Amino acid sequence: MTFTGLFVPLVTPFTAGDDIATDALEGLAHSALDGGATGLVALGTTAEAATLTTAEQQLVLEICARVCLERDAALIVGAGSNSTAASADSLAALRAPVAAALTVVPYYTRPSEAGVLAHFRRLAATSPVPLIVYNVPHRTGRTLGANTLHELARIPNIAGFKHAIGGIDDATVTFMSTLPPAVDVLAGDDLHAAALLALGASGGILASANVAPTAYTRLISAWRTGTVAEARAHAHRLAALSAALFAEPNPTVIKAVLAARGRIPTPAVRLPLLPAAESTTAAALDALDRCDDFVPLAASFR
């Protein structure tokens, strides 16, 4: 399949007792799709996947898979680490309805770019689902040049990229200008999504869409099929919201906003993350209220 449109990387809501709030997670999944999202991302960075137990990860995956099957939506699952062997094992366990695995460039060990290519060649050769390469150098410590990105794009079973490099650099411009037609690039930096969409990205994996899926669906649609003026207007209007939601480490502010709006039972995050400050939350709520297509939803958990 092709990967176009908005894919919402869902947060993992917790109860006051630090269990997964399953009803809230299912509600968020449906709301994202009601807002026009093409699909969901389960167990990504925004889900705090690293702090979930194996049983909790499975529960999150089951809920997201059930919703995607019910709604005929695409499901992308975060799978992979800085160990090639362990990544291959986690990928091998994926089955339908998973449409693709979001697989991060190996982090911390900082392999050479040749090592990154060897890593993904090994994974792509054995994975039962297509891979979306998660290129996020401020988390991995490994930048990739345009030549390496092109080499990755030519590997069979690599379907695309989540490109989240913190801006638009020379390598991005070169890569996007010569992108193979069968490979999709999804914007992964909420604040810079419009710029990458303008260069030809097919969609985005945008954490901010947890709180305003309709707005970010319209942003992507405008850059893909609308006028430049319409697309630019959406981008300018959402810039303040994206910045406010990332004023503290993701997903702390997003969860605080969702809790304040009654969408999840608590704003709780797991250590080493700390809850968002009240002032940061207030600023994000104000930015959200200024998005004119935000529709308040039922406060199920108040």
C-alpha cells in the first residue's frame, strides 16, 4: 500500500492507578479516524512504548488493531531498536492487520551510515511487513546524508520514511527532489510538517493530531490537493499549536491537554518523563482554542 495522509501516533493514557486506560485509548483511536486520519501509529515514541511492559504493549496493539480493522484503516506499529537481531525478532512477530513497521535508525551506538544500510537490509529481507524508516537524528545521534537516504529508498520492502530531522536541510531538499516514485515520505516534525509537505511529502505522522486530528488532516490535504494560499493559511494557524504542544518533552503537554479536555482520565506520564507544568499546559490549551475548527468533545472522564 501507499502511505498518504495523516497517521496519528497515539498516546498511551494511564489511569490513576498507572494502568492503561483502555476505554480512553480506544476513544482516541476512533476520534483520530473520525477526524479524517488515514491510520494510526501504535507503540511509537508518543506512546511511551519504552516504559510499557510487554503485556501492556500487546494490549495497546490489540486495541489499535481492533479499531483499525473495524474502521478499515491502516495500522503502523513501532518496532525496532539499536540491536539488529532484536529488531528482526520484534518484526517477525508482526502480523495483519499491521500495514507497516515504523523502524528507527539505530540509536546510541551511532553506527556508520554503511552500518545503518546493513541494518535495514537485514531487517527488510526478513520482515513480514514493509518498513518505514524513522529518521530522527536528535534522538538517535546518527545523521543520514542524501546518498544514504537514496540507498535506503532502493531497498526492497522499505515503503517509506518518517522524516523528523528538526528542520529542512540540504540532504532533505536533495532527497525530496529525487525521491523514487514508489517511496513515501511522512513528515515527522509537527512544526516543520508544512515545509516538508511543500517539498512533496505524502503525509505525516504528527503527535499534535492527538488533540486536533481534523486540523492536521486539513493541513495535509491542503498541501496535497488544495491551493498554496489555503495550505499556507493552515500551516500558519497550526504553527503556534505545534510549538506549544512540544514546549516540554513529548507527550507530556499533549497528555495534559487531553486530560484537561476530558479525553483521558489523567495527564500521567512515566519516569523519566515528568508531567507538564501548569503554565505550559495553559498556553497549549489557549493555542488549541484558537484553532477555529477545534470542536470540543464529550468530557467522558470528568
